[in-house]
Amino acid sequence: MRPLYFIAFTFFLLVSCHQKKETVYTKVNPMSIFTNTDSIPNHHYVGSQKCKECHPNQFKDWEGSHHDKSMQQASKESILAPFKGEVFTSQGVTSTFFQKEDDFYVNTEGRDGKNHDFKIIYTFGVTPLQQYIVQFPNGHYQCLRTAYDTVKNKWYDLYPDFKVVHSEWLHWSRGGLNWNTMCSDCHSTNVKKNYKEKDHSYTTNYAIINVSCEACHGPGKKHVSKAIEQGEVYESDGSLQMINLNSKELVDACARCHARRENMSLFHTPEGTFLDHYYPQLIKEGLYHADGQILDEDYVYGSFIQSKMYHNGVSCKNCHNVHSTKLKFEGNKLCLQCHDDQKFDSKTHHKHPMGTKSALCINCHMTGKHYMGNDFRRDHSFRIPRPDLSLKYNSPNACTGCHTDKNNQWAYDNFVKLYGEPKKNHFSDKLAPGITRAEGGYDSLIALVKDTTYPNMARASAVSNLNYYQNNININDVLSFLKDSSPLVKGATADLLFELKVGSDYYKNLLPLLKDKKRAVRVKTFFALSAVPSAKIPKAYQPFYKQVKIEFANVLKVGGEFSGGKMKRAQYYLSVGKINSAIKTLESALVLDPINNIVRTTLANLYYQNKQYRKAEEAYKTILKQEPGFGLTNFDYGLLLNEMGKTNQAIKQLEIGHQLLPENDRIVYNLGLLYFKNKQISKAISILKKQLKVNASNTDLIYLLAYVYYQNQQTDLAKKYGSQLLELAPNNQQYIQFYNAL
């Protein structure tokens, strides 16, 4: 008889920006593919006032910009909110904002669930909202959840519909709104986080408090020294960032802070490219809509590199003044820098009255969403509205975004009437069915990856989403993607191979990527190879393997204060066979975030696998208490109870799991098996037959039903289902032997 299934689990990684202790800024690696890994001393930064001496016009544009005001010391000049005793209540928490002498305070809920007075140390941002930062012990700086709307001049809750308990990681006083790791690296210059995992403390520092000239251009000490030394004959040698860059290099440089990404280095330096320090979050459920439109915050880069604009040489500076960050032109004039005004800025094209908001290019081709409560950010993928995709995949479209009283069918009908059938030549026509697991989704994803005319962001996302089709995957297709010209595609393929757990079988295909020019690809490759003993790595690759191992260790270190980062570390430990280390790591993750049930579920499964049944049971009980209604937990808990000999309790949990997830075949298989073992034959037969109406080709269910009939001496019915097995799997020796025995 087959054993009960043990459910597999998946790890998730939260990412942000991190630093390390300051070291001497010198190159130490003899292998040229490995970019510099040393931080830059703060005294190498000269400050924006020094830049102003030779670059007054650029300084004038920058002064007062969002970059200039990204972070400031709290003062009467920098704080825009009144702080005159205002009282604001949201989600049961009351906050009072007031001044005491020359300082600014808030009385609000702290880490212990009680209200305290907290002094404001820094301001964060300027418009349309300003946040305020409080200092906590051990070097922690925390951003208040209550922000000030500087346009409407009122306090508001960043997450008004989301109740957060004071013990949660997402509480403003804890990890979710921690400045050191979530915010600092993109709001200040040359930040070094200096996190100590042992006591969960920080000694974070920066060279300059805001996004200064040198945040983009790099440290100016050498540049200024040479300029002073050479005087009027000085010519820039191009050593500063952002000088003489082509369009893609410029976008790459801006992406460092304008991308949702995972870290690939301990800290950022001007050396190397975006993919030497980061890897963008790809198009996945929950982050983007199925067609690639923005859903959660992507901070522009992830959507812009999907666009035709990007692939035709348009960069940030074509639309934005790079120093003030403001748009270079208002209205359609911005787009008409490149697009024919006779063709596009006309009623014959957009079908709306001239001079109205509806006639603006951006309102059809660059829709957006509000984030952080009041900050409207536009989708930079620059796409033609596709109401036909909205009908299929429930993705948004510009038509119903304005015509809110209409539906997607109306939008589609009118689109066809005005423009004809939508052209199905966009990558979303292949990506959306794959992400939503629609019919033919796997083939669509494979076709997208192989078509190099599509954006690499879309192609890499197609690779990533193949993880949903593990039973369909042709491994030779996947291995071929390791040779793709796109680092994004290679990185996504390495991640997929790790998920597929085939690194130990096909590790030789991965080895060349240990020498890849991009750190992100190398690190992901090492992770995919983690199940391969180092002794099996050929001698020619050993120097690269050892160096990338250090890079990978830094990636694990960079996520040390995140429960998600610890999850990745635990995943690595499991891959190398260190289950006890994985358990200890996940236990420490729950110290940081005690109600993270992704972590606790993984830990419970590991306890179960390690035969620590009592700990596993307590973990499952805690999950069910904190998050009832998640059927897979009932399933896992039921399997554990059966292992502990508590059959009746196991059946009860599996029954609950089945009620919550009625189409889950694994739950039904195990529940049917337990009914049979508990001599509840009619229940076993009934639930198996009912499930086969949902999935008539599930051979496991058919096999079990045939076996139950056989054991119940209903031989004719056993033969009936046995013959079905052979029709579905004629070469399966187990089924052949079973049928012959009948």
C-alpha cells in the first residue's frame, strides 16, 4: 500500500537594502569578473555644496527636489505637519502629535502595546506625504505608520484597512517599517547598515543624509582633487557615475533605487552594474497583474524594462530632468518629443475631445495606482489598452479605469468598434495564460522564453512561472535557457532548477555560470548547485566556486534581520543536508516575526520530517489558531496525527481540509486511505468516487479505489477500476501486477 503523502513546502524571501562594516576601498580579487566588494569610506564624499562650486546650474535644479528632501534632521524648517496637539485614531490606535520646547513628539502605541511619547528624529520625504522617524534602542530607527498628507494637510494611516498587532513584524516599531534596512540605502548617500545578527542591533551610518549629487555620481574626492590640481585644463576622465552613459546604462544606474529587487551584495558601490548588486522581482502573482501591469509597488524599473520605450533607446532623462526629477514638459508635449503629433495628438487617434484629460497620452497608455495612501504612481510599461485580456484574466484596462460605470465587455466591444480587434503580438498574450494556469499555459510560457524579440523581463518571468508546471516541464528546454544571452533569463533559470531539485543531476550544465559576468547570475547558480558536494566540482571551476561561495554567504548575511532571509538560509541548509541547522534558523526567524505562518508551516513540516512530533503538533495548532481556514495546514496536521497513531483526530483534520479545499486530490487520497484503515469502507468509497468526478484521470485515486473494492471482496468493481488504470498507464508495472492479481 502507498504511504500517506508528505506535502512539500516552498520558501519565500523578503528583500531590501543592506550594508556592512566599512573597509579599505581597494580591489583585492584577481579574477576580473568579480567586482569590488569593499565599501567606500565616508570621507571620500565631499558633499553637494562642494559640487555647487563648479556645477551651479545642476545644483539649482537639485536643490529642493525629492532627492534633496529625501531625508532631513527634524526641525521647524523640515517638519511640514503642525504638531500642535492633533489627535488621530485608526484601527483602534490613537496618536497625538505635539511639541515640547523645540522638539517634536508623538504619543502612540509602542512595541509593548501601550502608548508612549516618542521623539521625532528625522523627516522622510516632502510631497505628497511626509513620514517621521523615531529612534529606538540598539540603533533601530522606525518610520511611523501615521504619515502627513502635505497636499491635503492632514494626518492619515498608510494602511487604513489593515489591523496590525503590536507584536507583529509589520507593526511600525518593528521590522516592516525599520529605516535601517527598509529605507536608508535609497534615501541617504553611502549607507552602511552595520547590522549585528547576534543581538539584532545596528550601528548604521551614512556619508550624507539625503540623496546627494554623489549618491548618483559616486564619491567626489578624487574628482575634486584632480580638478583643483589641474585647474582650467582639467577634463573629466569619466570615473564618476552617470557620465557618458547610453540609455540602458542610465536606466540601470537609476534602477538601484527605483526597482523592487533582492540584494546580491552586502552593500552598493559605484563599481559594477545593477545585476552585480541586485536582481529585480519578476512578474509573479501578487506583485504584478497577469499581463505585467503594476499591482503591488514595483518602483518603476520592473515595468519600464517591459516597454518598447526602453528597448528603443528611451531612458529616464528623456522625460525627467535628472537633477530636479520633474517632468521636462507638461501634457502631450512630453510624448510628442518622439511621436508624430499629427498622427497621435488627434481625435482620430484617441477618440476623445481635444484638450481634455481623456485626450492625454498618459491616461490611456500609462495608467497608475495610489501607493502609501496618496501617492499616485504611473505604470511605466507604456502599453496599449487590452480589454480582451481583462475579460480573460481580470487585468485592468484604461477604458474602465475612466469609465467606471462600464464593464470589460463594454470596453472590449467599443475598442473593436473604434480600432478593430486588438493585435495579439504583445508578450502578455503568452505570459498571462501561463501565470493564471489557463489551458495551454505551459506551452505559452515556453514559447515566450524562446522568442528573443520579447523583453527579457517578460522572458525571465516566463521561466520563473514555469515552477507552476513542474509535472509538464521538459528539462532539456530548461537547461537550454542557461545559455541565453540575457542575465535575467539565466538567473531565473538557475532559481527554477533549484526549485526543481535537479542540480545534483544536471550540475555540469550550471558550472559555466559560476564564471558569469553578473554577480546575480553567479549567486543564483551557486544556490542551484548547493546540493552538489564541493568535491564534485571540477578543478577548473574550483577557484570560481570558492569565490562565489563567499558572494553567496554575503547574500545570506544581508537578509539576517528578515524572517524571509532566514528562510533562504534554512533552505540552503536543507539543500546541503543540515536539517538541524535549518530548524534552528527557522526558530530564530520566529523570534523576529512570531506570527509569520509561512515560516512556522515550514518549521512544523521540518519537525514532522525530523520526527519531533510534539513540536510539530504545537506549531500546527498555533498556525490554526492564528490563521484558521487554511486547509493545507489541516492536511499537514492530519498527516502528523496519523503518524502519532491518533487516527480519529487525523480524520477530523483531513475532513476540515477537504471542506476548505474540495478539489485537492491529495487530501482526498489520504482521507480515503484513513477511512479504509479505520474500517469506514463506505466513506472511503464514497469520497474517492466523488473526487474522480472532479479529476477522472487521477491514477492514485483510481488505484486506491480499486484496492478498497478488492479488500472489500468486490472483485468486479476492483477489476473495472483496475482496467481504467491500465488504459491510463499501460506500462506501469505496479498497475499490471495489481490487475493480474485480481
